Amino acid sequence: MLAQAKDTSELMVDLAYAALYFGDPDMAEEVGELEEDMDDLVHDMRAVCVLAARHPREADEMASVLQVISAIEGIGNAAVDIARIVTHNLGIPRELVADLSNAEEVSHRVRVRENSHLARRPLSDLELPVQTGMRVVAIRRGREWLTEVDGDSLCTPGDVLFLRGSPAGIFRLRELAAAPPWDPPTMPEDGTLTDLDRAVDVLVEMKNISEAAVGLAYSALVLRDQGLAAEVRHLEDRLDEMKDRLELWVLRAAAQDLDPSPLRGLLHLSQAAEELGDQAQQMVWLVEQKEQLHPILALALGESDDVVVRVPVAEGSRAAGATLGSLRLDIEPGFHLLAIRRGGRYLYRPTSDVALEPGDELIASGPDEGHPMLAALCGWTLEEDDETGEQELKPLRSAHT
């Protein structure tokens, strides 16, 4: 249930931003329906925690589970707040919709056509996270929504796939779906930087930082990493500062000759982004305080759709000395780089011009099937113990010759 709740909360955030991007009330309503599923999950999990704690030591461990459950619930609530911008017609500046195209990860939708490469094939065969750097988060089939998507899910002609990932993969995705060319939203540029432009830029950065904070928080829990936990707290502090700046610029923009109604959506969205950061901080508090973590946390988070991995860069590997832009990890093997650990410090959300160095540790999330490929890029082969199921990195010969 914990793994399902984590995946559901992330799906809610994906659909909420997609609903905002496409102005789609149906997608926004779907977020509300997922909230009902989340409420049921949260209630059942809390009941299980109460029943499972029979001794004081078990109660301490279960307290950590309850705190993570509350944080996941808070992430889902923030997604509902984002969706309300669409369902309640709060308005959003068109500049923001266009600027969302520059976010590190974007949402996209595409229809499966009869004679396309996607038609009548299961998602496991398509390997879209590897081929395009985008993953399917939901499928709309007629009036029915399929939100529990796995490798066995079949793409039938007429399905509308909703995906999330690197914007660089959109064009390849549309080729596979035999979809017509797509032009992302744009806005006219007159060369003048207004207060509204500044507010929009800050909000897109808040979106990126809040999502990075959540990803790093899950990583900190799985890896029990104090450094990652400290980085999440730093990101949450930045979100607070950015929200204050955004409010000031929105107020200044409202004093100009602008329709004030779309500005409500900006303020609403900034509050939701800050809430995502707050919930990430709640999760890493357990690591910072060295609280006793129940083993179910690492197990459940490891069973979610995306896995969090730590892979060092070996001397002589393909990754050593290469820039992230040239490696295109988000396209193949389909991993999103959360942070690089270098010399005891973390570089979060590294840009494409960052060159990897031997000894760097990559902390990334992505599809389990892409893990061996990521390991190979960094000079390792991923081997799994047949009895225990534990995975181990062993040097590739090519990385040392």
C-alpha cells in the first residue's frame, strides 16, 4: 500500500501539471478521483500501523512509517491544489504555460494511431523510458482512465497516452505514435523583462526545485543519507525565499495594465510548490534526527515504479569526462539525475554542460530495466544474486583497460 500511495501521489502531481499545461478539465478532475483513492489508502495504512505496533520498539519504527504516510498524503493534497487552478478557473498567464516547456521534465500526451509503432503492443516491449526518456503515467481509453499502468498494459488504437519526462524525447515519441508534428506553446518576445516575466521564471524554478526536493527526500530515506537530507532542507529554505520574491513581483505586475485574474493562479501554484518542499522536508527529518526507520520504508520505496539508484563513475568509463548533455541519460537509459555527489558535497539538478569526473556518485531515479545500462555507462556490470535478489556492481573490463 505504501508503494502504491507513493506512485499515486506522483501520478497526481504529473496529471495536475499536465492539466494546467493543456488546460484539460478532465485531467484535473482525475486528480480529484485519485485523491479519493489516496484517502482510502492512507486510512487503511494508518490502521495497519496501529495494529502492527505491539511493543514500544515497534511503535517507534511505526511512527516513522506514519510520518512518511502523512508526507505522501500532503504531496497528493498539493497536486489537488494545482488541479484546482483548472477546475476553479483561477486563471494562469499564457506566459507560464509557454515557460513550462522549459522545465526539466514536462508532461505530454499523444494518441495511438492504427498503423503506428505503438499500436497493439505492450508497454514493456516499447521501452518508452529508454527510447524517449518519457514514461507513461496514465492512459485514457474512451471515457475510461487507466491510472494503474504497468509493462503489461496494451496500447490500443485510439488510446491517449499521458507521459512525463524529458522535453527532448517528445519528437521521437510522436514519431513512434505516427502523430503529426507538434509545436510547443510560445509567447511573443518584445525584449522587455517585466515583473510578470520574473514571476513566471521564478515559478518554473520553484516547480523544478520542489520536484527535485521530493525525489531527493525519497533517495535520502532509501539510502539513509544525511547529506541528501541536509540538501532537501536547503532546497525547502530556497522555496520559502522564492515564494516571497514571487509574491512581490505578482503584486507589482498587478499594478500595471494587466488583467489581475490570471495572477491568482500564479499565487496558488507557488503555494502548492512550497507545500511539496515542506512535505519533502518532513520525510528527511527522520534521517536528520537519526530516527529508527522501519524496514518496510526501504522495501516499499524500492517497489515503486521508479527505482532510486546510486552509481559511481569509474575511471575509464564512457561517463568519465563526458557531459550530461552528451550522455543523454534521460533518453537512454531513461534515468533522471537527482544529484551528483562529488568530494562529499551534492550538486543537485545538474545541468547538461556538467562534465562527470571519476569518483562522482550519481543518484538517479528511473525504470528498473534501465539500471544495467546506466551501470554500464559508468563502467560497471550489474549482477543479481539468484538466492537473495541483492544487486551488486562489479567492474567492467572495458572500464579498466
